[in-house]
Amino acid sequence: MWRSSGRGEGVDGRWCSAGGRASGRTERGAEPPVVHHAADRQVSVVHRVIVAAGGRDRQRGRREPGHGPDVCQDRGRAPVCEQPVSVILLVRHGQASFGEADYDVLSPTGFRQAEVVGASLAARGVHVDRAVSGGLARQRDTARAALAAAGSDVVARVDPRWDEYDHTPVYDDYAAGGVPVERAEAARGFQDRLEVALHAWAGGATGTGLRPEWAEFSSAVTAATDAVADGLGSGETVVVFTSGGVISAVCARLLALPPDATVAFNRVVVNAGITKIVHGRRGSTLVSFNDHAHFEGAHADLLTYR
């Protein structure tokens, strides 16, 4: 199992056993915890999802204790990192235009969220080596605004395999019955309808109103994730701007959970939240999900789910 007596991770993606740039102490040979951002209000959601889905707390490419991914070791007074791990940051797009004629447009709040998450990456000392975006307008616009706010001159490469599923038919069916005027109430009503469709969709049912079918969607997400991981150089950080359903599918896969677990993850994904994956010689590991500490305090008014 994963053992840690603290966060144990520096912003540069290195796992250290003492001191250094880490924010806590991690036992020698320990793997990173599944979730390490104490400020994240959803800090235990991964474990709740595992229980709800009937799965086990398993990581893709799990190692036995003492064989962690490129960990640092104490050699005298300062830790020596044998090799830094590479990092994939999955950033959900900012708030789109729910209830409007064109959903695929960032709202004013969505643009501000993109700027805040970009500034947060810069404040954490994250150096963006490469960036990837899905092909949807809300994903591409989030990428541009976030990278600019991060002070990065990197241009996101577009890969449509990071696109979200299309929920338009489900929304149209919901709207046919009349949509509440109050936005929050309308969003809750649609979420209930959407989750029914998502459960059936992830279970392999057809005719759910979600496009493409689950098999095609999940295959594209897997291929996109593997392509980014395989292209990582040692110690590199790649930021991927995508959507909640995609991020949820990636998390379920990395934890070896059944497809249905995607629905539970998807329910709580925050706009412009950050999910972190580290990649080393032995594979990819989910270390944090849905971090949105940047929407606490002064930016608490920017916290949205839809």
C-alpha cells in the first residue's frame, strides 16, 4: 500500500524522503498517496468512489513497498533524487455556457477561472514544457487564457481525443419538459438526468443520448493518455486542457475501477480544477484529483461545477 507521513512532493515533481523542496516527509521507499492536497474539499472523494464502485484501491502499475517511482534517498544531510518523475496535469475547462444556445463557449466566469488556474500554476513554480488541448472551443480557450496567465509561451497542441462526450441530446430531452428559470436549480435537474444516462452509457448501453458510444470514447481517452505519457521526457511537465468526463475516465482507469466509477468522479469535478498524474519507469500513477485550492479564499466566488 502507499505510505506517507506528509505530502512529500515538491512542485517540481520530485518525491523526497526528507527536506529538499518537498512539503513534508515521506518514508523511504514509499509511494505517493492517492490524494495529497489537504485544501481540496474533495480530498477523500477517490476513496469514496472506490468504495461506492465496489473496487479496490489499486493503481495501474502498482509496485511493492520499497520500489517506488524514482524516489529520493537520504545520503547524508540532503536527499539525493536519482531521477525526477514526469508529470501530467489534467485541467478541466472553465465554466461553459450552460442553458445557452451554444454550450461550447466559456462564460465570463469561465475565462476568469482559466486565468486563476494559470496564475496558480505559476505561483506553484510549475514549468510547462508542453501543453495539449482537446478540440472543443471551451478547452482551447481555457488553454490559451491559462497559459498566458502562467507566463508560458507554450502553445497547446490540439488533440480531439481529449474532447468531452456530447451530451446535447440528453439536454434537449431534459429541456423539452421545461427548464427552471433559476440556473442552479436547472443545473441540478439536468445533472440528475445526465447521471442516469451516464450510468447506462458506461455500462455499454446504446441509445442513451450520449455520443460517441462508451467503447469509442474510452478507447480515445486511453490512447490520448498513453500518447502523452509515452512522449514525456524525464522530469517534464505536460498540461492537458480537457473536460470532466475525460478526467473521470482517466482516473477510473488508473485506479483499475469499473467504468461505472466514472460517473462518481464526474459528479464532483470542478471547473478549472487540477488532477495530477506522475509517470516514471514503471508506469503512471494518480496522485491528486480535482485540486481546487486556487478557488478558496479570495477566489471562492469562482468555484463552480457546471
